[in-house]
Amino acid sequence: MAIPNSMAGSSQCCRQPSAPARRGQASAARWRCRWQGLWWGVLGFLSLCLPIFAVVGLGWAAMRRGAITPAISDGVGHFAFSFALPAMLLRLMAAQPLAESFDPRFFGGYLAACLLVFFATLAGGMLLARHRRGQAAALGAAAAMGNVGYLGPPLLLPIIGERGAGPVAMAIMSEVAIVIAIGSVLMAPMGERGVLGRVLRSLLLNPVLLSIGGGAVLGALGIAIPAPVERFLAFLGAAAGPTALFALGGTLGRLSLDRRMVLLAGAATIGKLLAYPLLVWVLLGPLLGLEQFWVQAGVMLAAMPTATNAFVLAQRFHTGAEAVSAVVLLSTVIAAGAFPLTAWLLAGPVPGP
């Protein structure tokens, strides 16, 4: 008996796909799932990081629109640097045993990467671009000094937790204390005396460095901060992120990007946002074999944009300020997209709220 055409079609539709077809469908489904996971992972870190950079953008827009004056921006920045940020770092450092917050191998590896980037940029500026020593040192500082104080805590701590205060503190000691001291000596005019002494005195009175030292001592001795004082420090320290970021934006709003400096600034920015993190990864990971926490923290800190302190230093010694200004602006704009990508490449799932 012949099978009707309609029934034959129905029978064909019910046939199972062949084994190669099933394997192809499964492979395509896996790739779709993988790409969707990658996409949502990147979006997760963008949603975590972009609000931080949005506060910087708000400060920039407020300054450019004339809603705030340079004096207001400087006042907000002074509050963040002298009061809020020290309070936060003191509390976080004191809450952890020193063995958990400080790793000498991390400090040595991170500092080595910092100095290698600084002196490589210095040598490149003098040999390739024919810059004078002071100008080349200013570019070296721009490539080696990240905004680890202002951007480090709000970007890093939500991703790796409060234990990240230790790596932030060591990055500040490397990039602020040591690079500023070396950079000041190299940027100073030949024959100027007492530069190193003045810099060391200012560093000894630096409120951020003092809070790091005080917190480390309390953590090492196991001395708990009294509850009322701890609440005071937590309340004051909570203002560190918004005020520091807004002040950073206000400072950026006063800087300008000289088109003649774009090529030079681009080279220094590549050194800051690409070479520096890669070097930190090589030193902390394959060479020193540190655990993932330290490698992740070090690379993300090295991927911070150039600190405005580098511009202040160049202005102080009247050398290379225009180029450093361009590096600060360019690296901050690029880092708004590059940092979430770096964090995603290093991290696991996006931390929950």
C-alpha cells in the first residue's frame, strides 16, 4: 500500500538529525553560550566601573561649564587627600593582620616594574626623542605614576574586597613616595640643591603615607580601633571616593590637550596602560609565582591612568608640563574603557552588590 504524500512528509519531519548534524548544533550552542557569557561578563565590569568614571566626568563637566571654580575643586581635593582618604586607609589597614595586607614579594615586584617603566621611558625620551633630562623624567613619571590613590580604592575594592587596601597602599608607596623622590631629583635644574631633602620632608608629612604607616602598625600589633573611632573613620572614609573622583575631574577640566603632543602622549600612554600592566603580570605571576589575588590586584593597579601628581610635579619644575598634561587626559579617557576590560580578563564572575 502506498503511503500518502502528507504522511511521508510527516515521517520525514520526525526523523532525528544525523550524528554529525547533532554535533554541529551542540558546538554552535556552546559557542553561542560562550560568547553570551563573555558579553555579559564585559557588561558586568562596565556597569561596575563606568559609574566611577562618570563621577570624574561630572567634575570635568562642572569645571568646563563654570559650575565650580578651581578653588572649589582644589578644596574638595584637599579634603579627600588630607582627611577622607587617610581615614579610609587607616581603618582598612588596621583591620587586617600585617601578614595579610603586606607581601614583600608583591612590593618588590611592583616597585621593580614601576622603576623599569620609569627609567625605560626616561631613556627613550633622551635617546629617541632627544629630550632633555628634565623633560624625559617628566614623561617617565607620567608613565610610572598611576592614579592609585584616587581611583584605586573605588575601582579595586568592589572587585577584590577590603583586603585590596594592602596592594593599594604598596602601590601608593611605590608610585607616590619613590617615583616622586626620584623624579624630583631628575627634573630639578642642574645645580639646584636641597631638592631631595625637601621632597623627603614633604613625604614624611604626607597624610596618606602616615595613615598607611599607622594602620600597618596597628595591624601588626593586633590593636583594634575602638568602636566609636572605627565608626568615625568609616563615616569619614566613605566620602573619599566621591570627593576624590570629583576633584580629579575638576583638575582634568583645567588641563588641555596640545595637538602637537598627541604622538608623544600616545607613546607614554601605551607605556602606562599596556607595558606597565604586562610587566607587572610577568613579574608577579610567572617569575614570582604569587597567588591570583596579588597578581590581579597588581595588574589592575598598574592599569590605572596617569596621576595628576605627575602634572603637578612637571609644573613645579617647569619641564614637560604640556606633554604630561596630554598624557593625563589621554590615559584617563582610554582607561574608562580599558580598565573594565583588564578587570574582566583577570577576574572571575562579576562581584554581586
